[in-house]
Amino acid sequence: MKRVVLGVFLPLLLIAADKLQPLNAKLGLWEITTTSQFSGLPPIPADVLAKMSPEQRAKMEAMFKQKASHGGVPTTSQTCVTQEKLNKAPFSEGKQSCQRTIISSTSQLAEFREECTEPDGTKRIMDGKFELSGDTNMKGSMKVKASGSGKAMNVNLDMSGKWIGSDCGAKH
């Protein structure tokens, strides 16, 4: 989950896309604390489910139920914010199945809504907000609703980040 959160958070926090003004965040090592809450089961396409054994399905459902029951437990990780990451497009930028609406974009605040409909009918709506305090502290939240294949899942993420220093060491 940490990698997913960082993969989602960093491009949004630091993006230099044409529709978003880049946030004025310092480059270097950042410590990110994330608290997540899950409910429901992910909408997995029928063709993918058909390839899973009953044991695999049961194991997957048990994993998501366990995550939902342990929601609200903070996790902390470190990541290196580089100029390259500043210039990367967000995770679904350019996907024809997604429509992004920028609600607010300044050097201190990025707020957006993204709605995606995949070819298999899966729908995802994501609302995100990231705000800098100076250039070394960040708070953010993301709310994701996904539905399809008779299942629905909600994910709420609250994040806070602080700049540790300019040297990333081995955390590239």
C-alpha cells in the first residue's frame, strides 16, 4: 500500500503539468505519513475473477476485509523528490478513459477531481487536495470511490509530509 500511496501522492504534489501549477515544494528527502481507511471490495473485472481459483478469491477478500478492520493506523515512509518527479505527468494523465477537473491550482494548493471509466465498465472517482505550508510541510487527502462488476470500494487517505533534507542518500 505504501508504494501505491507514494505513486499517487508524489506526482500530484509535485506535478508540473500544463493544467496544474507546480507546488513550491523543496527537492530532496521527504517523510510521508499516511492514514488510510477502506470499505468494500475492489471491482475486479469478471474475466480476471474467472482466472482466479476459489481459494485465491477468498484470500483476496480476506486481505481487503483485514485492511478495512485495521484502517486508521498511520504508516510512515521516506521518498526522494527529484526534478524528474516534478516533471512527470500524473498517474492517469492522458488516459482517454479519465476526465480531470482542476478545482484549484496555486504554488501552495492543488485540488482536483478525476473520473475514469475503463473499457470493462469499472468506474473510479477520485477527489484530491494537497496543501503546502511553506515549502517543507504538506497535508493532503484523497477520497477514491471505485465500482464495477457488482462490487464497490471506498478508500480515504489522509497524508502529511515534511521535508527531511536535500540529500536523499539511497532513496532515489
